[in-house]
Amino acid sequence: MGKMLSVVGGAIAIIIGVILLIAWNEAFVLGLQFTVMAILIFGGLIALIAGLSEIKDSMAAKSEEKEEKK
């Protein structure tokens, strides 16, 4: 009985989701645009921090090599 209940519940959720997607199309598109924008901003920020950290580590390694040669 539990398996059948989950199948029926899933089908009902899909139907309600499609109805709301049609009814709230503009809100869905706006939310999707915001999500993509937020992912790009935070992804770019993470990439920037990682790049700066890598440059900093590279400069520190070069500095250590110069000190070892002396």
C-alpha cells in the first residue's frame, strides 16, 4: 500500500507542479533568472579567490627558492 501511495502522491505533485508552472510562468522565469545570476556571481567570486590564492602561493614559493639559493 505504501508504494502505491508514493506513486499516487508523486503523480499528484507533478500535476500540481505543471499547473503552477503554467499559472506562475513569469514568477518562474524571474526566479530562474535570479538563480542563474546568483550562481554566476558566487561562482566567479570563488574562482577569483582561488586564483588569487594560487598567485599568492606561487609568489611565496618563488620567495622561498630565492632564500634557499642564498
